[in-house]
Amino acid sequence: MIKKILIKINLVRKIIRSYFTSHNLSVTLFGKLYFREENRTWRNTYWMGMPLWKLPLDLWIYQEMIYELKPDLIVETGTSRGGSALFMANMFDLIGKGRIVTVDIEELPNRPKHDRITYLTGSSIDDEIISKMKSLIKPGETVMVVLDSLHRKHHVDKELELYGKMVTIGSYMILEDTYLNGYPVRSDFGPGPMESVREYLKKHPEFMVDKTREKFFVTWNPNGYLKRVK
């Protein structure tokens, strides 16, 4: 009797192990396919006519977070063409509050104009830019941060330290593109966001990874949804 039970237990274990192995493999393969076929997928993604190089599943998470948190201000690094700033501004339109300040080292033409968006030009880790960002935060405001500029580790390390201080308790800092350097794409990239966030969390217990924001399995920001808890 005991032997039969043990056989059944081992069988269940094998089934569970097989399921999760297959599940993880499917997620990884889809993530790699989506990234590799860039001209069909992420480089061909638009919001209201503006290029928006983010995974649509992550954008859905963004709108959920904006509705739940109703932040007064979102600070974004890495404006690019302004598609993500416009997306967030439109979400703010729907809830009737909020504004975005976004910075990029390059000022590109034809960015969207919106009353809720403030564009800054310069390095996201420059003292002058940081001072300007802080000056736009009003006392008592709820602040959320999105880091999506240069993805090299030395730069991300500095951004995390500088911008983490702006995030209010209960809000989030989203570190984009932690999937680089083999998590699961571009294994040749070198140290980047994933390595940075792992080190940052060891030194900053006020932040925790919120895995519930990865509920769609595929994300460009694994371990990148950081909630400030204290």
C-alpha cells in the first residue's frame, strides 16, 4: 500500500516538474521570438500614431498601476520619441490627474505635445537634471519612477541610487529591460539592468520586487517592478 502511494507521489512530482519545465521554456522561447522579430513586433508598435518600443503586456501593467496608485507625478528617464510619455499622459487623462516629466540626452523632433508632459534634455544622472526633477515634485505628492535610458550597468547603478530616493512609500520604481544579458535575450549584452537591480536590492531593503506585476508570464522587466515598502 505504502509502495503504491509513493509511486503515485513520484508520478505527480514528475508531472508537475514536466509542466513547469515546459511552461518556463515556452515563456523563454516566446520572449526570444518577440525580441528577435523586432521589425514585426516591438519596432512596429505604436500608441496613437507614436512609436512605443515596449511590450504591450507591460503597458497593460502600467495602466493598472496608474489606476491603482493614481500618482501625481511619473518621472521617466529615456524619452526616446515620446510614445511612452504620451501613453502615460493619456492614462492620466482618463483618471483626471497626474503629470509626467521625462528626460533624454537627445532631443528628437516631432515628439507629442501634451499639457501633462514636461520634456527635459540632458543626462539622467546629471546634477542639474536631478535638481530640476526634484524641483518639480511638490510636497505630499505620490511619485512613481520609470527608468528606461542607457542600460549599461554603470549608468543603471547611478540611476537607481538617484531616482530611488524620489519614489514615495507604496509607489514603484520600474526598471525597464532587465531581460537583457540573457534574461532571456541578448546574452552578449554584458552587465546591465538585471545585475544592477540585484545589487541595489541588497543595499536597499526599502524596496521589494513585486512579482504580481509579472502575471502575464512574459515581461521585459523581470524583477524590475520595485515597490517601495518603507
